[in-house]
Amino acid sequence: MTTRAPGLPRRSLSIRQRQTLTAYTFLAVPLLFFLIVRFAPTISAFRLSLFKYSILKDTSPFIGLDNYTRLAQDENFHKALLNTALYTVIGVPAQIVLGLAVALLLGRARLFQGLLRALYFLPYITPVVAAAWVWQWLFSPQFGPVNTLLIWLHLPPQNFLTSPSQALPTTAALVVWQNLGFQIVLFLAGLAAIPRSLYEAAELDGAGGWRLFTGITLPLLNPTIVFSIVTGTIAYLQLFTQIVNLNFTDQGGPLGSTLSVAVYIYQMAFGRYEMGYAAALTVVLFVIILIITLFQLRFLTRRIEY
């Protein structure tokens, strides 16, 4: 039996220290899982990008940064990068504006409010592949219902998915339509968190609808808008499934007009089996997403605090 010397303080953790230790202990498991699942493949991809690796060859010579030099001169990659930027520029603002507008209208609805919310949310939970095939049928130049409607309205039919100038906007419209339900739910939650007393006080001061929207609704929805912009940008920069399934026989076509960076990585890796070059493309895409995300968080957070 040990005894404590008189005069020496008893060393024990405080309640706050115990809570902190417990929190970090529980956080260590998902953090370790995240490091293994996320960062380990990224490091492995960077290592692979330094080799001329192909699953069809037995040798994988070390080539250093040659894959990145080739990438800088690859016109197909430049086209895919431009298309990915266009998807993001078109899709993110569209789904935010439409999501907020529909959420505001649903907030004013008195009848069938639950039904309307469920109908708007259905596209988001619909399998992407199924939605893409239905979208392909709707916009088919030969027998699609959209062109049938245009003809009925005495308007010229459009090529849509087979037109190099129309295929990308049509694909972006599919993604916006699918993500709209999620955006509506986000904005409905954000609107519900705004105290009604703020609107009542502003109305007593004579503020109208537009003044209420710009002075109260938009500023207090900043956290929701930031979250929507960041997650939407990441999703559009990794756009893959809709592109592949909208034009399954010509993925990324016509004439590369819908090709995204993610689809180009897939083509290099599993179409031409150039795993080393595909890994270099993956690393570049990862860096682009990381830089844009950090910039958005820094810039938008500063605007919110200001």
C-alpha cells in the first residue's frame, strides 16, 4: 500500500480535462480511418504518377515529372479542364438561386406543403444512372418528348446531347435538376432558423419585401450559402456519372464537348491503361479542388465575419 507524502498535491485530471481527453479519444478512430481512406490513396497516387506504369506491361520505369510535363501539353486535358470549369460556373450558381427561390415559395405554401417538399426531393434520391438514362430519352433528337413539344409549339427541334454547343448545358441542367431537392432542404432549414421577430420588427419600421430579403434573409443565410457553394463546387469538379451515362457510346462527347477531368482520368486509366498518367491527372485534380476549397472557405468566412 502506497501513501502520499504530506504536503504534496494530489495529481488528478479536472472534469474539463477528462471531457477533452474523452472527446479526442473518440475522434481518433474516425480520424485514423479518414487518414487511411483519404490520404493514403492520395500519397499512393502521387508516387504512382512518377512512374510510367501500365497494367499491360511488366516494367514500370521511373520517369520523374514527365507525366506532369505531358499533362501541361495535353490538349484533351485542357479541354476537360475548361469543361469542368464551365460545369461549375453554370451549375453552382443555378442550383443555389433556384434552391433559394423554391425554398422561399415553399415557405409561403399553406396547402400540400409536405407533398411539395417530397416531390422536389425525389430527384435527389433517384439513382443517378437511372435519371441520366431517362434524361437521355427526354432529350433524344429523334423521338424525345422535349423535341416533340417543340414541334407542337411550332419551334425548331434541337440536337441537345448530340450538339457540341448544347450537350454541356444539357448535362449541367441534369445535375442542377438532381441536386435541387438537396439545396431546397438546406435553404428551408436555414430559413427556419431565422427568428420571426426580426421580420416583424423590420416590418414595423416600414421595410418591404425586397428590403427584408436583402437586409435579413440573405445575411443570415450566409452559413448555408457558404456550405452550398463549397460542397457544390467540389461535386461539379468531380462530375463523372451523369456524363458517362448520358452518352454511353461516346463518353465525353460529342467532340469532347462534355468531357470532364474525372471522365478523362477514367479514360486514361481504364481505356488506355496508362495508370501513371491517370495518377498524375488525379493529383492535379486533387490540388485544384483543395486550393479552390481553401480559397472559398477563407474568402467567404471573412465576408461573413465582416
